[in-house]
Amino acid sequence: MNQTARRRGRPRLPWKRGPAAWEVAKRADEILELLFSYQRRFLSLRRAAGILGISTQPLRDWTKRGYMQRNGPRLQYGKDELCRFVKLLENRTTPFGPHGYLERLYGKLIRLPYRFEKLNSQRIAWPKGRKTLTPKEYANLVGCHPSLVVKAIQEHELHARRRTPRRWEIVKQPWD
């Protein structure tokens, strides 16, 4: 096997999995000061997440992967364990930019998805006797949210005209 080949699958290192690690690393001094001033030796999952300023899911993921341990009573996090992990993130984390985010979401795809693919991939049956539809009615036919239809109209991906200054109507003509 080629050693230089990129490893497929989910990244294992916490600082490569998302922006949560970078957010913790940016605030490391503040978090450590807060942890040192905290009276209790052990913290619950929610309390630890609140101090770190992130949701509970990254903590669960990091614990599951073995980067953190819940060594307190009732599976609580030790204050020293949290300090150790924050220092680790502070030393090793790099900024998590939009390129890394998109690679994380679409890394295995051959091409990036088209923004309005859902609108174009659906074949709809236009209701009989109707010349126009509202974005909500069109969204119900396609099976998406009306905001996606309005965005497509505003970016000229879907043909429509204004019924009033704030309301759109999608015309049947382009679909014939």
C-alpha cells in the first residue's frame, strides 16, 4: 500500500474533525482560568461543555475516541482531565477554515453538489388548471422547504415573477 495515499474515512484527531476544537483552543487561557477557579473537582457533561463553550456532542465524540476520559463519579469529567485536554488542543490545533469544513462534508464525493439540485432533480406534475404556483405550493410538490425555492428564484435559477413587491409566483410556461 502506498504510504503517501490519503487515508479515507473520518479523521481521528479531534482538531481535524471540526471547528469545535479550534474554538476551544482560541479561548484556552480563559477556559483554564475558569477551570482553576472552579471549586468542584468533577464536572458533568453539560457543565464541562458549558465551560468549554461548545455543545455536548464534540465532548461525547472525543470521549468515545479516547482523547478524554470520564474518570469521576457518575461518569463526570475530572477538572485536571479537562485542563490536560484544553492544553493539548491549545498546542496542536490549527485554524479550521471553510476548505476543511467543505472537505469534511463532501470529501468522498467526486463533484460538489449543486445548490438547487433538489429542485432540478424532481419531476413534478403541474396541477391542472393552474397557471402559477406560490413558492410554498411549489415546495410542497418538489418536497423541499419554501426558502430553498425563494433562494433559487432570487439567484435566477428558477423562473418566476413578482405578484406583489414581496410575493413571488412561479409560472408554468418554463416547465412546458
